Amino acid sequence: MDFKLPSSKAFAFFSIGSLLALVTQIVYFSPISSPEILQLPPPSTIPSNSLLQGVKKLGEGFLKKPEDVTVDENTGILYTSTRDGWVKRLHRNGSLEDWKWVGSETMLGLSMSADGGVIVCDSQQGLLKVNDESITNIASHVNGTKISFADDVIEASDGSLYFSVGSTKFQLHNWYLDVLEAKPHGQLLKYDPLLNETTILLNDLGFANGVALSQDEQYLVICESWKFRCLKYWLKGQNTGRTEIFINLPRAPDNINLAPDGSFWIALLEVSPSSLNFIHKWRVAKHLIASFPNLIEVVNGVHSKAMVMKVAPDGRILRTLDDPEGKVMSFVTSAVEYEGNLYLGSLKCDFIGKLQLEAVHS
Ligand SMILES: [Ca+2]
Ligand SMILES: [Ca+2]
């Protein structure tokens, strides 16, 4: 028999053909469709500090990834939901209580209700009302469609609940695919307790996340994580129903909370390590990353650091606190100020961080 080695030309054709077949397969089976280029913010000019490294750890070992924190201002009791299915509370004397068993691993933002109960966003069920006696699912559908990925909620003084849907396409466990696809699947919803009805206020948000009410309840602030900004949504006055940009940010905003002085605390996430930002500019790279969960972990930067920012109602940055290497806290998703202390939730840590604000200067 006469064996011939393939010519270098034939080998090149074979290699290119194989590569094209592989790329076609990756794109065809990719969990994201026609991804957009992600418009990343310019590099931050805000000087770094390490002030978040000074937190005291509350409930360490017993609070599994407490994403959000809310406080009952009448009693000083802190509430959080944890990945082991509990709504837990921390009393003023420092004692930790497994308060109510919900049995869901997907609870996220929460808000105190005027009657002493707590409203909890559950990424799979919608809105839950939790109190001493019961757990009730108060909003599970909107316009006949199941609400998925409820993310954060705030109760207004008239009892209305305003809440976000991170993505109508992706879920908590694969949220990073929403970042890679970079198409706006987020929503702002309203639950009206008198009508027992949920309506859509805003569609097409770039991963709707934290929701806060201004002190005078004239407007909401809603965070769009991968648009790296927060919007004002006017509830009253001549601009009712309109939106405007509240602030453009150097990182992705997660939860937002009203501070006692009328400003806002915003938790910021690092979407990607800066050396891998190029991924978000290449559609084929996005498909490749999206197809392999291990690669997603490499490009996902949220575990690498933590930052929170205080912003005035006019959008001025008042102060920032960070842990630039994620030494003590990373993936900080929430900051709540109460009686001179800042309480920090995280999707990485097993405690709530407590920082005495007077003791740190920035
Ligand atoms: Ca909240
Ligand atoms: Ca959130």
C-alpha cells in the first residue's frame, strides 16, 4: 500500500474545517442567544481604601450567604435570608435566632412591612410575606406569567410593594448568563395590596436588582446591574411614570438602601476581573464561556473584591468603602445603615459584616 502524508494545504483545510465545526456547535448549543456587546464602564478614578476590612463579623458560621439585610426600626432587630432556607434574625443583645423556616435556597432581597412582618423576594416563587404565624406567597404571577427571579423589594407607606425581576430569561443559579447575553430581561413590578394585583411598571432593564424609595416617596431608585447604573422612577409629581438616570457607576450595582439622612447605600459588584474584560466584546468568546460552567467561574469577578458607596439624592458620591482584594468580605450585595452602623450582606460570606461608621474615615 502506498501511504501518503497529507499535504500541508490539506492539513490546513482540515484544521480550519474542524475549528469551524466546533465553533458552529458551540454557538448552536450555547445557552445564550445572539449576545450583545457589553458596554463596560471606564476604569474607576475613585481612590481605593481597605475600610471594609474593619468589619466585625456577626453570626459567623451560622449565616450562609445572607444576600440582603433589613432592620425593624421599632425593635432594632435585623433580618436576613440564608441559603439554608431560613429567615433569621439578630437581636440587639447579639443573639441569633432561626426565626422562620421557609425551605427555599433562593431567597434574596427583603423589606420590613409596617405590620412587623417581612416581605421576602424568592427567586423561584415571587414575593413571600413572612411573619410570626405564617408564610404566604402574595405575588407569584404577573399578566398570567409566573414571576421568576424576584430580586429586591421595598414597601411604601400606602402598603404598595415595588420589586425587581433580575431576568425573565435566566435564574439565580445561572445569572451570569444574563450578563454574557447582555440583553435587557429585567423588570420593575408593583404589587397593589388593595387590588391583590401585580403590574409591570418597567420592562427591558439590564438586570434589575436593588430597589429603594426616596425619603419623601416621590421616586424609586432601581439598580440595573450590568448597565452599571441606577435609575430614578418617578412615583409622584409631573414626571410620574418617567425614568431618568440617577447615577452611572464604576461597577455593577446590586442592592440599594435608603440611609437615615436621605442618601442611599449601594453595594457594587466587580463583574469581571479587568484582565478578562475583553470577553464581553467578543460574541464567539461569550458563547464559549456560556457553554462551560467552569469557564464562567474564571471570568466572574464578584468573588474578588467588595465595595459599597453612599450616594446623595442628587447623585453625588459621598463616600466609598472597599475591600480591594476581598480579604475579609467579597461579593458584598447589600449595605444597610442603622444607628451609626453599616450592616453588610454577601453572597460569599457566612456572616453579616458590621462597621461602625464613625470609626472609619474616607
Ligand atoms: Ca432590600
Ligand atoms: Ca440583589
